[in-house]
Amino acid sequence: MSNKVIHKKLQKLEANRRASRKWRATHLQYDKERCRAYRAAHREELRAYNRAYKRAWREANPEKNRARHRAYRAAHREYFLAYNRAYRKAHLEEHRARCRVYRKANPEKVRAASRAYRAANPEKVRVSFIVSNALQAAKHYDALGKFTAGQFVELCARYKHRCLCCGKKRKLGADHVIPLSKGGSNFISNIQPLCLPCNMRKGTRSTDYR
């Protein structure tokens, strides 16, 4: 095939493309309706094609796919956190069973992850320990109520992270204004932040420093 023939064919192809673009520009609504009708008539076929195409792309580009997912999750972090919380709440037993299986199958990974988390988040771990201890004590005395780590952090921030007894900035613990042993509750409304020395001195007295 000569260069002249090839050139003519390319010119014809380009002319057809221009004509097609011009027709679509002047028949935009009709073209949209035609596309919608085609998609509706071949819905399953198109879905299967798209799934196969995406699967092939992911298999051929694993690093790009992982990077794209990481970027998307980072950009929508709050949405994924809320979604995961809602899912765990709706499937609590299933989630706990899955966690138990994973911990049993991967003890070293779990211990390493736990050590890394404690090293990176010492304050969060300390507050979680305070909340857990308060809950255990409440169960021991059959006391009502519980409070979250977030509520205790907010309470400490309200008093500028100072002990309500001595007024010093120290590591604060959760003190029950009315002790659990005397019928006090474990709700956040019965909690005041005190440092350890002041908490020990208060003992089982019902003293409100707020």
C-alpha cells in the first residue's frame, strides 16, 4: 500500500471523526438518551466488563492501586472512622470473634502492634487504664454508670489539666466525688480530676473540690 493511499485513508478517518464530534455537539440530548438506553439494555454486560477491566488493572498495578486506596482513605478519614464504628456496633459479636481468631493466629504481630501503640500513645493508654479501673471498681460495688476516655479528657481540659485539690498541673486520675463504697455512681457527673497524692489523701471522704 502506497503512502498516498495511506494518507487518503487517514484523511478520511479524521474527517469522519470531525463529523462525528460535530454531530454529537448538535445532537447532545439525543446522544445522551441513546447512551442511557444502551446502558439500560446492556446493564449486566457492562457491569461484567467494568469489573473485569478493574480487576485486570488492579492485578497489573498493585502498588498504584494500594497508593490510590491509601490516598482516598486519608482524604476521607472521618467518614471511614464513622463507618467502621457503625459496622462494629452493628456486628459486635462477629467483630469480637474475628479479633479473637486473629489474635490467636498472630500472637507476635498483636504483641508488637500493642507495644508500638503504647509507645506512640502513652497518654491515651494511661487514660484508658483510668477508665478501665473505674469501671472495674464500679462493678465490684455494683455501682451504676460508666464514662468514656473522651469524657474524662474533656473534663480535665475544662479545669486546664490542674488538680482540683492542690491546683498543680500533674498527671490526673479519676476520683469519685461520692465514693463508690458509699453509694456513688460511676457517671462522669460524679468524677473530678485529682492528682494521685490528693486522691490518696481524700480517701473515702465525700469531698467535692469542684
